[in-house]
Amino acid sequence: MLNRVVFEQKLTKETFTELHQYKKVAVLVDENTKANCYPIVKDLLPDHHLIEIKSGEEQKHLGTCEQIWQSLTDLRFDRKSFLLNLGGGVIGDMGGFCAATFKRGIDFWQMPTTLLSQVDASVGGKLGVDFGKLKNHIGVFRIPEKVVIHSGFLSTLPAEELRSGYAEVLKHCLIADSKEWNKLIAKPISDQNWEEVIPHSVAIKEGVVESDPQEKGLRKILNYGHTVGHAIESYLLDIPNRKLLHGEAIAVGMICEASLSSKNTGLTEEELKEVSSALLSVYGKVALNDEDIPQLHDYLMQDKKNEGEQINCSLLAGIGEAVFDKFVTWEEIQQSIDFYRS
Ligand code: NAD
Ligand code: MG
């Protein structure tokens, strides 16, 4: 399998046997994964060093990479050394990027500890950091030696982070699996069995990524909800008390883009109602005012995927079926936001 993902219900010393082949091992954590996740693996690992960075997306930049590269250098890591990235998507993307570039690349594993990183960020080989305001602007594609997914880590994850990651789980079903969608929406998030839900969600992403690793075509369907969602996320980021987590913004984007799908790509009115009421029941409604609309316009128009005045979206042809490279106008997007607000 391209991504070398393993699911471990229980972590034991055997989980980490392969790490004994490395001369030196380091574990990268942030303060939250050091407190909550590292104690679970500490005594199962071979002798190792701990590298700690501050948590948060604000840390995901080249300055922090320099710190990590410096730590590896101080520890005299060579090409036979190894990095274990224990944390959410920030640790995975940045630690993976540091490992992939340190001395032209050392082996590393991803050990994702948030729902978002278990079903999304750790799968697909995209690594990197932000550059100023530009998200994931600097990076590489590199497949880790292994991705070890242990859903037990989720027990300490704050509820809002779990809910945020769940948006990507729902997205995977909407673009590729209507049966799983029906199963998920029949239960509240608190009743989901992550042991089953996560492998299923990963399999969908892996299937898409394997058919198009470099995002030349089909992989774009993973962007469903993200065109409008990203614009809303970026716009609200700097407004006091209105900042959304990624998944919360994507949930808004998925409703707007379901509305666009019903106008353009064959999603039925009934399906649109189902998608929107299921998402609203999990995420509630985000207040968007008339004054927000021109600002959203500016963010949407900056999207790299646009062609001229046309905005590129991935949309639904039905629940469980997605299409990509669908171009819509700003007027159509505005109507879809009006649908969301109505
Ligand atoms: P994150 O890594 O910031 O984690 C969210 C918060 O949860 C942090 O405060 C973290 O310290 C804390 N945390 C992590 N695990 C915990 C646990 N088990 N218990 C308690 N607290 C815990 O964010 P994220 O949502 O995991 O990932 C977001 C990042 O992932 C973004 O930078 C995004 O660009 C990236 N991403 C990458 C890809 C990709 O394909 N590479 C895909 C999607 C997202
Ligand atoms: Mg996303």
C-alpha cells in the first residue's frame, strides 16, 4: 500500500520493533501531545530523544523547522536516524517536512493524534509549512515509512477538535460512499465507533490519492467544501471571536457547495436538504452578515484554482459521488451563501 498505514487498537513494544534498526531516534511533540500522548508510548519505544515545539498553526513555519533541524544537528543525527512525529496535522506536516529534508531525508513515521490528522493529514504524503499568510506554501511530497493510527489518542482530544476532524470524515463519505454517509448521520458524533469509522475514512482518501498522487485530476475531489470553506476560514481568522476551526469552516463550505451542486451537477433537492440538515445538526449555523459578503468575494477571487472570473469547485453529482473542475461564477456562489443563511 502506497501510504503504509497501520491501525493499532493497542500499542505495544512490538508496534515499535522496527525502530531498533536506527542508531538514533527522536520523537517530535507539542506541549499537548507531550502531556497526553507521549506517556502512552514512552516506555514502548527504544531509547530516544524528545524534541518539543509549541502547539498551534502559528508555529507551522520555517523558523520552527530551523529549531527542529538544529535539534537534530545538536543530537548528531545522521542518515541512519529516525523521527517519530507524535501529534496532530501541524506536527505531522512540519515534522515530516523536516525529516524529508534533513540531510536530504531521514526515515520517519507519522503517529497522528487528532481525528483530522488520522483521517486526512497523515494520509497522502503532503508535507510542509506555511509561508507568511500562505498556507502550506513550502513543502514536498514524501511517503513516511509508516503511519500508525491509534484511535485511543482521541480520548484526550478537546470536543471541538474532534468535531472539526469529523467534517473531513463526513466529506469523504459525501464524495465517495453514500452507505457510510447514511450510517454516520444516523448517530451523534459521541456514539461513533472510531475503530471502524477511521479505517473506512482513510481507505476512501487512500483510494483517491493512489489513483492520482500528484493532484492532477481526481484527487481534486478531496477539495469538496474547501473552495467556499477556505475563503470563510481565511476571512474569519483575523476577526475577534469569529475564528473557526478548519472543519467548522469546511462544514459551511460543504453546505454552500451542495447548493451549487444542486444547481449545476445533479445533486437532487432532497439530497441537498439531507446534506444541509445533517451538517447543521453537528455544526450549527455560523452567522454571516451582509457586510461579510464583499470580503468573501475578495478571498474567493484569490483562489489559485480560478480561471479568470470563474471559480473552480469540486461538487457533488449525488451523495457519494463527486466531480471536479466545475467552474462557477461569483453570483452563483453568492446564491449558495444565501441558501446557507436562509
Ligand atoms: P493541530 O496539530 O494543531 O492539533 C490541534 C490541537 O490539538 C493542538 O493544540 C494539539 O496540540 C492538540 N492535540 C493533538 N493531539 C491531541 C490529543 N490526542 N489530546 C489532546 N490534545 C491534542 O491541528 P490538526 O487539526 O490535527 O491539523 C491541522 C493541520 O493539518 C493544518 O496545518 C493543516 O494544514 C494540516 N493538514 C494537512 C493535510 C495534508 O494532506 N498533509 C491535510 C489536512 C490538513
Ligand atoms: Mg481539509
